[in-house]
Amino acid sequence: MKNFLQVSTKGHYGLALMAYLAGKFKSSQFISLKEIGDKENISSGYLEEIAAMLKKKNLIISRKGKSGGYKLSESPKRIKILDIIEALEGPLMLVNCLGTDKNFICVNKNCASKKIWRAVQNQLYKNLNNIKLGEFL
């Protein structure tokens, strides 16, 4: 079952990878996962898995070879924190009754707190959608 109100290590390390690449964005160099892993104390193997997910969502690009590695697909000033988190965690869901998956649909259609939770979740989405990676450089 999904842990609610919690970001996994994949989300945590993925944001660290993206922040590291954002710090190197002006150099326009491709950065190896080994370099990132050494600086952030994260295994290169785990970073490969995370990088593949970020690449699939077009948040980063890669190049093979001696001067290969990874870099952001666009300026960090345009990359939304929400996009990074959802690329790694999937859609955010604060409580199971807000889910659309048949395993997470609320059985109590008249729940008194559902409207409150939906408002909280909508505000979280709005805030994460407005925060850009480049704000922290």
C-alpha cells in the first residue's frame, strides 16, 4: 500500500540529481552519474534507475561515450518541482479516497472530510506546480 504524505528515497534522490544538474546547467556539460553519486552519496546503480525515469519524462537528456552523461533538457527556471516528483512518484495522492485507481476509491461517498482533503491536495499541486528548480540556484 502507498505511504501517504511521504516522498520515497527515489523522489528524494531524484530531486538531488536534478538539483545537482541544475547547478551545472550553465556549463552545458554532460555530467556522469558517478560524479553525482560521489557528491550526493548515492549509488550509481540507483541513480541509473532514477535517471531513466526522468529521461522518459523528458526532464533530462543523456549522451553516451567518453564525454557522456546527463544534463537537464531545458533551463532549470522552467522545470517544475511537481513534474520531477510525479515522474518519480506518480500522481500525488494525500489520502486514498482521492484516488482514481479502483484500489483506492473511497467506499464512503458521503465522507465529511473528502472536500477538505481535495482542497488540501489541490493547493499542494498548485504550490508544487509554481515552484521551479531554478529558484534554488
